[in-house]
Amino acid sequence: MVGFSKALAASLALFSGATAFPFSASKRQTLAIDDISKQAYANALKVLNGSISDGLTRKTECNPNTVAIRKEYGDLTTDERKEYIRAVKCILGKPSQLPAGKYPGAKSRYDDFVVVHMNMTPSVHSTANFMHWHRYYIWAYETALRTECDYKGYQPYWNWAKYTNFPSSPIFDGSETSMGGNGEAVSHKSGMPGTPAGPGGGCVKTGPFANLTIHLGPLMPTMDPALNIPKNPRTDGFGDNPRCLRRDVNNYYITNWMKPTDLAAQITGTTTIGKFQDTLQNGFSTSQALHSSGHFSIWGDPGGDVYVSPAEPVFWLHHGQLDRHWWMWANYQADQIKTRVSMYEGGTNWMNPNSARGKATDPQWLDVVTPPGTAGTQSNQLFSTTSGPFCYLYQ
């Protein structure tokens, strides 16, 4: 594990939206984000039916008639939301499959996914495989819900630009079909300089995930120290540290940095995967990063911790959208698909700017959460949502 001070500095840089490089407004296109999404979907179907080639091979059983469709959480029916919630609670209730005693804080099968992310964080953030590994990771979680908890649906996502009042959205309204409510309103300051505190900050007491106990971390906390969130008994964050799920769901980031025009500008303003990934994680000269803005729109403990954030159940909706955002970027221009889906740029360790460059043949690892038959899947098998082990699109 990297040293604490060095890791904290890097963590805050990654999750703070620090400027990566200047972005010229003159290069922005006027295409709306909804149009980008529709074009990406239409083009992806054309790839599946063979009328457009992306240069990749795919299984014959993945075709327009069999492809899975991932939907926005608010677009799910009441029954579909309840079924997703049931499946998440199911995996929260299953025992860990990690070696006994090695990770004392891993109490559940769900915690297995958190441990994997904690271990992999330095190699899968601000690296060549940021988008690719997380696509694999989200799919592995979806696969576990389906195979281990009999979930019949697919992983929903949170459309960053959809809700103007995030705390009252279907995701956080505290109803029986939500992902739980906001944290209780408590007096606190923001954990990030220059950013206002949100309306929550306390423990989640409403909705399906009320009173959820978090065991792992914190490792890189970003909440107000005055809240006295207990430290983990181990410096690596893997000790058992039972505490409540906290949230500080707010509108600051979605109002200022995650508007439909912001999403469209990030997609149309980048032409290489390197700049696309960099600006997603570090922002443009005039805007915050979409990736960190999404995490900090939820914030809390563990939601604002770059290592332990998957312990927040809405992590998967946020990163589903991150994957969708990449999918739109790669597919919305028919004449660019073949080039864009196979782009791969960056280093292999976010703590070391001089780390070895990533190769498209690099294997990706998920330890005990690996879906059967996919261990060590190469990055070039993760380029498209309809090639390699995948067969899904976003609606």
C-alpha cells in the first residue's frame, strides 16, 4: 500500500476535479447529449447487425435480438426497482469468499467487491485501464447479482444530467423503491476546501438501505473531521470498522458541472481516449471532473473515499453512467467507431507518472469476484459492450 500522505494527495487530486489541461470553447459542438445517446444506440445496433464494422469480433449469440439493455434508474418500473434492491440486499447478506482472516472487515459477498477495488485502486485510476477495468468490474457485479441472487434485470445507471434536485430524485427520495434517502441533516462543514456542505452528512435512516453497516475503511476520507467518523483499526483500511452509511447528497455539482451541456461538451470536446479519460477524472480548465463530481454529489462515508467508494450502494449506478458516457463517446459518430473503440492510452500506476505504459493486451484482474471463465481478460476484450464477454447496450 502506498504511503498515507502521498496517497491522500493523489486521492484528493483525483476526486477533486483539478484541472488537467486547457479546453477551447471554440471546439465545442452543439450536439445535445440526448442526440448523442440516440446516435450511439442506433450505431451500436448497426454494429451488431453488421452494417457498421468496429473491427472487433463478437459471439454470434450477441445480436440485436439478444442484447441486454441497461436502463436509467428512474426509468425502471416500480417492480424493476424493487427487484434490483432485493438483489443488492441479497448480495449484502451472502458470506464473503475471501480468505478467512485476511480482510477482517469483509463480512459479506458485497464486501468482496469493495476489497477488490481497494486493492486495485492505484492501477485502475488515472491509468490506461481506468474505463476498461471499471467496465469489467461493473459487469462482474451485475453478473453476481444475476447468478448468485437470481436477479433477472441488468445494472441500472444514474444519468448525471437528468435530475435538477438530486436529493429528491427516485434514487434518493427515501421511498421503498429508492436506494435509500439522504443522510440525516447534521451540522458539518464540507470536507473539500471551497465547496459548500450539503443538506445531509449524517447516517442514512430512510429507505431500503437505512441503517446499513459499513465495515471496511475509511482509507482516504473526505468528510468533515468534526463528524468523528471512526478510523479503521488497520492502516490499510481492511480492518473491521462497523459504522453507519453516511451521505451528503447535494445539488452543488449537478447544478454547476453536470448539466446536459457539460456532458455533451466533454464528449464532443475530446477525440482521443487519453484526453477523454483525463478530463473525466481531472476536469477541463473551466469545469470540474464528471467522475469526481458524481462521487461528491453523493459524498458521505464511504461514498467520497476513492478506495472504499464501492461500499456505497449507489456507486454502481454512478459507474454505470461512467461506462455509458464512454459508450456514447465511442459510438455516436459512425465514421469514428472503429478508431475510438480500440484506443488505449496511459500509464499503469496513478501514483507514478513514469509508470510503464499500458498495453491493450494487459490482463485485468478481479480476484474472487471474477465471473467464471474470465480471469485475466485482456483489455482489448473490454473495448466494446457487445464484444469479449459482454452483450449489452444503454437505453
